[in-house]
Amino acid sequence: MAEKHQDAVGEADLHAIERIEREAWMDLFSIAPEECADQLGLWSARHPVAAVLAAREAPLVEFNRTLALGIDQPVGRDDLDRLAERMRTHCNPVRALAVPPVASRGTILAWLQDRGGTPHGSGVAKLHRDASPAPDPACRTSLAVRLAEAPEAACFGAVVQGGFEAPPPFGRWFSGLVGRTRWKTCLAYDGDIPVASGALFLNGDRAWLGVTATLPSHRRRGAQAAIVARLLHEGAANGVAGFAAETTQPPAEEDGAHGSYGNLLRAGFSVAYVRPEYRFS
């Protein structure tokens, strides 16, 4: 069962895990080219109790949700009303309130209940690890794994778009991560063909690991595991003391069927907590 992997984390670690995810996504939204932002209906904003991501033309919860809700200060009903109004204005109807375990969680859940809030899926597994030695990337796959450099920016964006089966503007948008300050980007190659991606966002001694996408033709060949290992090595070399990542929480007894979840656990991550996401009208 998934629960056997779960740790107890203190408030400081929980807040750090939420904040590094927020900073990574806000930085990502900040670099979207104007044409891509217009095509996807991108919008992001920081509010006193949460940050909000919106991609009006992309029916993906990952791009239409709150970040770090209640981490910086307690959340009241008026705060939630204001957030909801902004999300209705800017987000795709496929949107969610992500609720970490915070002091004001009772208020948040009561507000959701009053508004017919329903859980979206099985939640998000929030994982973390320290900077202890990572697995050897060379042991994970026959694919060649290396850091992406500026000439490979378009290749990186194309893999992200293809791996997530996202619309074309995503490729140009995500290509902007390559060479960006505080980001390390990685590609896996099958010969000369780029087939998988990953990225690490650095913020002081913390890092967020994400953007792990593999083309459908090359899944189950160890690309993601090798990329995760390479990025962990890169983070440790840059002074990172704590890493955070997230993936879909598998339903009970199904964790072995979820590749990303298993790859992160084998790379030394453990589940800090499961964060539910709630749809609301």
C-alpha cells in the first residue's frame, strides 16, 4: 500500500516543500512567450494566502490550480471567495483547489463542502529527500542522458510537448527553461533522437524536480529514472540540501502500476504527505 512509504514531516519542511513548488511554477509561467500565453490563456498571480495558475485553453488541472494555499498565513472564507472568483475568471473549468495540511484546513474543507466541492482523483503525493548520494544514472537505462544546452532548447520543448501530449504552444513555452538561471534541464537520447526530459529548479538550498516527460514510443526503458538520478547529482553539486517532487497518488494497492511514483521512491524520495485537490463550481 502507498501508506508504507509516507513520512511524518515537520511544519518547516512542509512549508518548504510547498514553497519550492510554488516558486518553480511561478517562474515557469513568467517565461511564457506572449503568443503562447495568448493561445493557452495563461495567467498567474500571487495572493496573500495562495498563488494561482491558470491556462484557460488547457483542460489540465496541473495548470489550473492553487499553490501553497494557507502556507504563508491562515485562510479565511473571504480569502477563498476571492480566490474562487479569480479562478472562475481565468482558469479552465477543469480547475482545482489544492489543499495542503495547514492550520486552516478545517475552514477550507468546510468552505468546499458548502460549495459542493468534490475530490479530484486520488490526490497528489508530495515527496521529498535529502542530498544523500543518488543512484548512478548510468545504471538506469541504455539511453544517453545529459544536461540540455542552449542549442537543444527546441528539442527539450518538443519532448515536453510530446511526452505530455500537450498542444503545440507548450513546446515553445517549455523550451525557455533551457539555460535559464536557477534551472537545470536534462534530456535522454536514443541515438540522436531526444526522447525524455526533466528539469530541476534551484532556490537556495532547496530544489524542485519536475517536467519529467517521456515520448510514448520510449516509455518503460528507464529514461525517467536515469534523468531523476542525473538531476539529483546535479542538485547536490550545486549545494542543494533538500529536494521536492510530486506525482499522482496511486490508489491503494496500485502504486506498482504508476511509473513516476515508483521511480521517485527508488531514487530515495519518500512521501511527505498526500495533498488532496478539490473541484468546485
